[in-house]
Amino acid sequence: MNINPTLMNISMYIMVFLYGIVIGSFLNVVICRIPRGESLVKNRSHCEECGYQLKWYDLVPVFSYIFLRGKCRKCKAVISIQHPLIEGLNGVLYIIIFAKFGLSIETLLFCLLGSALIAMSVIDFRTYEIPPGFPYFITGLGIVRLLTDLADWKEYVIGFFAVSLVLALIYWFSAGRAMGGGDVKLMAACGLLTGWKQNVLALILGCILGSIIHIIRMKLSGEGRELAMGPYLAAGVMIALLWGQPFIDWYMGLYGL
Ligand SMILES: [Zn+2]
């Protein structure tokens, strides 16, 4: 067999991207249905305006939206740009994760983490609620990480508590005003999956991003003072995971660790 390695590589990336946009299209279902308490599997996807039941060729991620020019095939109602954006974002995220972690259990776990964080962020942004299913799902991923990397078990167990205990105290002392209970569970779950160093960095990044972007949004659009932390913490988790290691190594090096 003589397979050109470059060609092989490119086709792997295309496949990862396709997985990403297909899961991304499922994320749109999650984002729309979970806040309404609807089943994720029961009903077929349909147009919100005219009830037209979408056929398979209306459901091809990203491409259907482009071919339909963002309108329902039947009634021409505008389809939210959220759909292709979430699909594309998830596809690009999978490519970035695959490029960094290669063919590994980490890639699988981190892709699922990234997808959960995307859906959770949109829901938290809109409703100021993190549905408990998300931290539970991420905790499940964390248990798999722990079991597949038992040599480093302390990293993950400490990760579960390090940041979340501090946040739990803030939550408790502020009677839930400074911090949501969902944020506490989220950081516990992510700590179990990524280890405590990544988790601390994620919190720092999340707080910096949150304060900067929230101040800009308050200035620009008179956005209220209420702040959904979930999206910023989620961004912090992913940035720490993808690009945080050199920073962590440098910082630990200062203390000769
Ligand atoms: Zn329609």
C-alpha cells in the first residue's frame, strides 16, 4: 500500500471537521430544547414558524443553511444564524483539539468537553442558568480521564476541589449573589477532567475575560449588571487546556517545581 501521508493527514482533518459540524448540529437541538424542558430525541426537527418537518437534506450542517440562504424551504421564515455559527465553531474547535492532541483519548474527551461548554455557554448567556446536566456530563468525562491516567490521579482529584471549594465559599458567603451554584459545579467537573493547574489558570482567565468583556458590553449596550459567568469560565477552560501548558510550566519553574 502506498498512501501519500499528506493526503492521509488532510483526510483525517476533514473527517474530524465533519464530526465536529454534525455534533454541532446536535448542539443546536440541545441549546433550543433544554431550556424549554423538551426531549432531545423525541420530536423531529421542524420549522418554528410553519411546522414544516425538516428532511435530511435540510439538516446537513452548515451547507443546508448556505443552500437555503438562511430561510425555511417552505415558508421562507428566517433561520437563526446561530445554527451554522455553532456548527462551524464546533467543527473548528475539533480541528484545533485534534491538531494539538492527535489520535488520543484526550482528543475524544476534550472534543466532548468543548461541545458541552459551547451548548452550556449559549444557554447560560440567555437564561443565567447552567442546567445541571452539563456539570454531570463533564464529571463523567473526568472520571474517564482519571481512570485512563491513574498515575496522575492526584492532579484530577485535587482539580475537583481546588477551585470549586473557593467558589463554593464565595457562593455561600454572598448567598448566591456573587457566584451561581452552577459555576461551582462546572469548575469542579472541569477540574476533575483537566487537573488542578489547568483549572486554576482557567478561573483566572475566565475572571479576566469576564470583567473586560462585561464592562465593554455594559458601556456599549447598557447591558445590565447581571453577569453570566459560565461562558467566560468555559472560554478560560478551553484556552488553558489548549495553550496554558507553557505558562503553567514557566510559573511552576519559578518555584523549582
Ligand atoms: Zn417554515
